[in-house]
Amino acid sequence: MCGIVGYIGKRDVAPLLLEGLQRLEYRGYDSAGIVVTSPKAAGLKMVKAKGRVRDLEARVPKRFAGTTGIAHTRWATHGAPSDVNAHPHLDPENKVAVVHNGIVDNAAELRAKLEADGVVFASETDTEVITHLIARSQADSLEEKVREALKHIEGTYGIAVMHADFNDRIVVARNGSPVVLGIGEKEMFVASDVAALVTHTRQVVTLDDGEMATLKADDFRTYTTTGASTNATPETVEWEAASYDMGGHDTYMHKEISEQPDAVDRVLRGRIDDRFSTVHLGGLNLDAREARSIRRIKILGCGTSYHAGLIGASLIEGMARIPADAEPASEFRYRNPVVDPDTLYIAVSQSGETYDVLAAVQELKRKGARVLGVVNVVGSAIAREADGGVYVHAGPEVCVVSTKCFTNTVVAFALLALHLGRIRDLSVTDGKRIIEGLRKLPGQIEEILKTEDEIKKLAQEYAGAQSMMFIGRVRGYPVALEASLKLKEISYIHAEAYPASELKHGPLALIEPALPTVAIVPDDDLLEKNRAALEEIKARSGRILAVAHQPQEKADHTIVVPKNEDELDPILMGIPLQLLAYHTALAMGRDIDKPRNLAKSVTVE
């Protein structure tokens, strides 16, 4: 959560920082702030504002010169959104400035000790504790001041620190929250996401947990929080600045939905092996003998990634005949799970930095488990911690809610299921069948996107609902879960998803004309069972919107999608429901890319 950006060099820093904040605003957008200085400046200059980055920009004076600065856009954890609670936080002498992502778990305890020593706090935030600890340090260098302060901190952090007495540098540190350095020509950058850097440089260094860095205009060095030097080698970011532009669309969400045919093509490219009717997944670090020894697969994710994991588990069981299930990582890590040496664990995260998933991975590794990662960001924390994995190659996703990354993650699971299946008992014939289906996906998604005008009309009709129900059986149930989440996230309409088979066990009590039901009705061996559920709803005067491969007689409306292989149908059936959520929210005037109370990358508990 939250976005950090910093710069040190010779350029006017304020415009650079504001531009970076705009690119990071999807990580948090309830308040923002900026602090700048320069080698000849007498001290630090700061501006903060509740609201969006544009509100901060309106407050920045025309003469706000500086060549070094840090800035922050916030997603509130401690203290309500306000000018005072916005970052950066300064000490009373205006010498130390800190921006921080993460949560200080022992903030209350540290705050009480500092107040007992006479410190007066200006904000309600946990971050201000870090500022005072640095300011009170008697160490001779800024690096040592920060290191001393961090010894007292329990929790997660990605921080950037400036000091008026050391205005030739920025010191940064990471523990559980991403920090990325950008390497320029006689200038250096820092951010919590490469999105803020790619306009200026594609050479980056990603800090590991427990690592710090000092940035000066002409160089940088990395070291641990205990002071030991580390060897950081810059890597080239594969995404370019244009990948983060709106591209002529009104919203990032609409752009990202429309990019799905190309995104799916990318995740398939170079991976299909027609000779053996399988796929190449070189990053798994899992040979055939090891794959055959797997007795169970457990998939861990949060939110949309968890839903993708549910579909992934179904694909793996169906194709590879390995028992598989998915569980929210946020629950798994707290229930003291039994870690079986014959179980393969798969961690799913779009950003590769999701804290609950990362913490689960670290606990599993501590207990000796084999963990694979399914992530979108190369070099992310989960990618580095895992034993191997699959990159989903969706490209940058800026809208807070996930669309193309969800779809690509499910396709990546289909590839993994095919790979494991062909090592085990999946026939050549079935392998060819799945490969043909995978190759059809980009074109079929294009077909669905061409029906957008029809879906837009349906969305306007259903936008007046106070609540909606989503149902599906077996493969269709995770699609219903994800579709209901999308609608909740961006339209704020209450929505619930149930297995269609569970209707008669309670949810039928809710059915009435005012509660529309969206039904996932694939043309598979459960078609008649699903039609029976529609009969039950219609008998109680419920309105029905079906997503199906053919018009459904009992539905008030049907969105018809192309038929693929039964195993791959869930990938296609989710696409029109992304458009339904989008146009429902649009009809209601919602802020689609930045829904209230949410942020893109959840790097706190």
C-alpha cells in the first residue's frame, strides 16, 4: 500500500516527484506530501494535502526549488486521512523527513516511551515514531541514525529518509515492503514500484528484506541493517513507460480489459511444445521425477489471486489428477498448518509483494516446504523467495482491481496443469485438445470484447440493484466469486457468490424481483443441473442474467460466450462479467480506477 518516490541529482525535483506520485497513486490516494532540499538549502521544505495527488500539486508553490526530495501518496492505516497525517513526517526541528510504507507493530509502545521523554507528536500515525527515533539518535552519520532507529522497530517498512545536516544523500531501507532503486546518469531515484521510475531509467536494483541503501547523485551503495556491505547488480526492467499510459481509454480498467487478447498471447508465447503435446515451463525448477512424487498441491493467494487459485486447483485436479485445493494465504499462515513434505505449495500474487502471501511463503520455507510462485512482476519478493515458478506476463496493471492479471494467472495455471498432467497420466490426445483450446483463447476473448455495447446496456439495467447474487457450479463457482468481488470493488453494490447447488440450503430465502442473480451456465456435463437452479430462481420471481454458451430460456437476459474446452471455459466466462462490473460502476458515476478504501498492492496485514 502507499507509494514512495525520491530523487537526488541536478534536476528540479518537485515536478519529478509529482509525476512519480501520479504513477503510483493506485497504491494509495487519501493524502499525499512532498519534501525537498538542495546542497545549498538551509533546511527542508514540505507541502502536504489530504486527497489526491492533484490536491497536493495545487498547493505546491511555483517557487519550490530543490534537487533532492522524497514524496508519498498514502493509504491510511494509523490515523484518518488528513493534512497532518499525510507523509512525509518531520521532527520538531524540521531536520528529519521520513516517508514510510508498512506498519510499525509496536508503535503504541514506542510512542508511549517517547512521550514519557517529552516528545510531542503532531500526527496519529505510526510512521512519526520512526522520525523521532532518527532525530534523537546521537550517531554521527545518517546511515547509523537510521540503523539505530530500525533496531527498535517491529513490523514492516519501506522507508526513505532525508536529513537537513546530510543533504547530499537519501537513505532507504526495506523490511516486507518494496523499495526499488533507479540508476541514472549522475542522478538516482527510489520508489516503491518501478512504475515511478521507467520514465527516467530502466536500470533498477530491488532491495531485499533487511537491506538498506544510500543514494547520492553520482553513486549508490547497499548494505544490511547490521552494516555489512551487499553486492547489488542493476537489472533492466522489461516494461517501458508507455505501458503505464492510458492509451486513449477513459480508464485504466477499460484499457486493461481490452488488452487481454494480447496479454493471453504473451503468457502462451514460446511455452507450447507441439511435439509432446505439453508446455515448457523452465522456471519451475522441478524435474519429472520430482513432479511425479507430488501427492498434493496447496495454492495460496488473497482476493482475486485466491479466486484464480481456486480455478487453478480445479485445473490441476482435472488434468494432472493430483489432489489440489486453494486457501486464502491470510488464513493459512495463522492456523498453524501441517506442512507435508509431499505437498507442493503455490503462492499467487499479482505484485509478488502481497504481504500475507509473502509471510506464508517465508513460513513454509522455514518448515522445509517446496514453494512455487505464480506472479506478474519479475524480481518481486515472492519470485525471489520461491524455489521456482511461472511469470504470468500480463504487463503492468494500474487499475486497483485486477482484470488481465487474473485472466493470465488462470491461463498460467492451465499451462502448469497441462505440464503436470503430461508428466503423469494425461494422454497425448487430451494434451493436443487442451493446446488447441489455449490457442483459441485470444481470438475468443476478442469476440467477447466486441459484445461490449450489449453488456453496457445490461449493466445500465442492473445498476439500480441494491444487491446481487452470483452462482455457479464446480468450475463456475470461482468465476461467480471473482465476478461478485469485481462488482463490489468498483460499484459498491453488495454482492454474494454461492455454489448453485447451495441455493436450496439457505440463499433461496433472499430471492425476490429486487435481487438479480447472475448465473454461470457452461455447456458441460452439469448443464441440466444449472438449468434446474435457474428454474428454482424463476419460480420465486427472481431476475436472472445468465452467462452461457447458448441462450437460456429461463433467464431474463443471456450473455453468450464462445465455447472452448470444458476445462478452459471459466477463463472466457469471466471476461464479460468484468465488463458488466465496469459499466455498472460507470453508470453509477464511481471512481473506477481508484475505488474507495482500497489500494493495489497490499503490503500490510
